[in-house]
Amino acid sequence: MKRIILFFVTLALAVAAVAAGRDTYTVIVSLDGFRWDYTEAFDTPFFDQLAQQGVKAVMMPSFPSKTFPNHYTLATGLVPDHHGIIGNKFRIRDTGKRFSLSDIETRTDPNNYGGDPIWLTAKRQGVKSATIYWVGSDVPIKGEYATYWKDYLKDRLTHEQRIDEAVRLLSLPEKERPHLVMVYFEEPDASGHHNGPITRQTRQAVERMDSLMSVLGQRLASLPIASQINLIITGDHGMTWVSPERQLLAMDFLKEKWVKSIENDFPALIYAAEPQYIDSIYNTLKQVDHIRVWRRGELPAYLNYGTNKNMGDVVVLADVGWVFDKKPKKDLGTHGYDHTCSDMWVGFRAIGPDFKQGYTRAHTFHNVSIYPLLCHLLGIVPSPCDGSLDEVSDIINFTRK
């Protein structure tokens, strides 16, 4: 009963916000692989300025701490187990096909994307939105797209051009102008993978992104609506070190006849060739050091993972810094580990009329709460989700007139 009452109170507050109307615009930027302490390790004057003048916080990703699952979580407020993008790769049990970022058919199939992404929540309530390469935004989810969107495979813009596009969208006539702009950047993830998280090359990538975000901030500040713009800069996951000495090859332990396929890597999703081999896979891997192993549906509750219909029969998660996969990895950095590990945590900065000034949040928050936060900023009613505006209410300026 208390949950029902709370739902209707929240709904009433959201409806009141819609009725009052909002005159602000929100730009949310995702820097892939933006580990929370990069701004402590490297020279990032713009991120430091945002921390001094706006909000500084650390965000915990959802499990698994991978790119596609977490970007879609940011958009829907649902953990991956609930929205369906349970990994960068997984088997679709109904069709037998393999979801993969490199498979255009499955990656763009709307049947694989559950939940209500923010651009559809907004559109349904008369609020225009724009996406520049956000995960899922180039897929016709429920038959629709954002008001303005880019096809990642066809309209590839440089980082500088993405800034140009965001500014152009916010320079449109008022009736055409989106109130939400979502922009994705691939760095510093690529540099973190190739070189490791705390290296000269990753330093260069992070400092370049700081410089680019400074340009974005300056250009937003030059717009006539500058005082109405909320800017959020965050990411999807962090990054940690791996090495050739800490790699375990799955088929060194398993028999070929047991395994139909192994998908993803952190965690590894093992699909058994036949149901009778599930116990053989599980019992064998339980004896291996540096990994944790679960049968489907038996993962610990804090991971919020393992019940989705497309889940592997056996789920294997390597200890942080270790690799369990089908073949060796050459990367020196990676992610996807237990989301409670601090190396997986994400930086968060926010500034604008709806955020407090000079506020540092003492504790981490969960990324499922970004969706209800965006709904609040847009003055729209959120769809049911796993996040809560209450979790991030301390960063909001509720006194704005």
C-alpha cells in the first residue's frame, strides 16, 4: 500500500511540473569510459570548473558495466536485466540469432529493446528531443525515433561536428528547438582499452575531451538561451587494468560438446549445447580460481542480473583485473566487472539553473536515477523504472523561480 501511495504522490508531483511548464533545456553528454577519478589523476580545468560552479558526483553503473547495457539504462532508468540489452553480445533465445554491435540486423531490431527511452517519453508528452549517437536512438523502438536523431552507421560526425550539431539544434526557432539534447563520444574508452586507464595516452584523451567539453560549454554560453540550459556530463562505465598473465581461456576447462556458444566477456554468458550439460559446465568452472560462476537465475540480488529470458545458462564473472573469455585479449584496459568496484564508477558533472552551485555529493548514486532526473528537468511524467528522483534530489535546485 505504501508503494502505491508513493507512486501516486510522485505522479501528482510530475503532473504538477508538466502543468507549470518548464522553460529550460537540458544537454546530457556521455563520454564513454569516463572513469570517476580521471579528473583527479589528469589536468582537467573545465571539469574542475564545473565541480566548483555546479555539481560534482560519482555515479555507479548498472551491472554489467558495459557500453550498450549502460547507455540504454541511462535512457530508460531500467537495469539491463529489465530492458533487455544484457550485454554487448548475447543470444536471442526466441530466434537463435546473436545480438552483437557488429550485426546490423539484431542491433537495430526494436524487439530487443525494452522499456521507454527518454526520447519517446518526451515525444509522447509533446517535448522535442534530439539524439546524437546515443545507444538505441537509431532503432525504431515502438516504431518511433527522437524528434531529431543521427544514424551512427551513416552520418558519422567528428567530435567537433557533434558539438556543432548540438549548438545548431539549440539555435533552432523556439517551436522547433529540442528541450533535450543527448550526445555520445567514444573517448576516453578507446584509449583506456588500448593503453590502460592511467597512462600517457589515456591522459591525452581525457584532457582532449576536457578541452572539447570546454568548447561546448563556451558555445552554449554564447546562445541567447544560455541561462536556461542545464548541462550534464557523465558516462557509462569506468576502466581497469588487465594483463596477459591474468587471462583464463574458457575452452581450456570445458568440453566442446557441452557448449553451444559463449557470448560477451564481462560477464561471459555460456549457452549450453543441451540442458544436461549445464551442470557439467557449472560444476567444472566452480573449481577455477579468479572467477565467480552462477546458473541462470541464481546470481546475487545486488547485481540485479540473471533472470532475463536471453540470459546464458551459466554466467561467469572474472575477478577484477582478470579475463575469462574464448580467446586472449590484447587490450591493457577493460570493464564489465562488478559495478560496485570503484574502478567501474563514472564521473558526473552538472551545471545550470536546475542544479545546485558548488555542491559535491558525498556518496555514489545509481545510474538508473538519471532517467527520472531527466524527466524532472523536462517537466514530464516518467514511465515506470528502477530509478528514483529521490536518490538524486540533493543535487537539484528546487528554489529556482
